[in-house]
Amino acid sequence: MPRQSNSGTVPWKAKNVRFPLSISDLGLWLAVTAIVLLVTSELLLSSFPYLADIVIDKKRIRLVALALGTGFLATVVMRVFQLF
């Protein structure tokens, strides 16, 4: 059990905790997720006869995919401006 100091804080420095993902990692995750959602929405919009009974809001999937794609583009812009 870690000992606490008089101020009630833990012995390690909680101030220096960093987010474990970099901007590149976050951008890659956003891009892959957006592509998966866009492919899913396109497959659902093509409406094969056996997929007609699936109740999923196809427009919402497409909007979320476009929002994630926009987030990916924002990370790309952030990386470009970090070079300057």
C-alpha cells in the first residue's frame, strides 16, 4: 500500500501524466474507424434482400463516419502546422 504524505497526495507525480496516444495514433484510429463506418453504411444502403430487416439508422452511421473523417483531417492539419 503506497504511503501518503501529509497533504494527501500519492507519492508519484500525478502532474506529469501524459495522454498515451500521440496525434498520429489518434489520426490513424479516426481514419480506420471512419473507413469502417463508411463501408458499413454503404453495405447497408445497398439493401440486399436479407439485410432489409436490419433496423439501423444508416444516415446516422454515415454522419458519424463523416465526423470522424473530419476529425482525421483536423489531426493532419495539426501535424502539418507542427512542422513550422
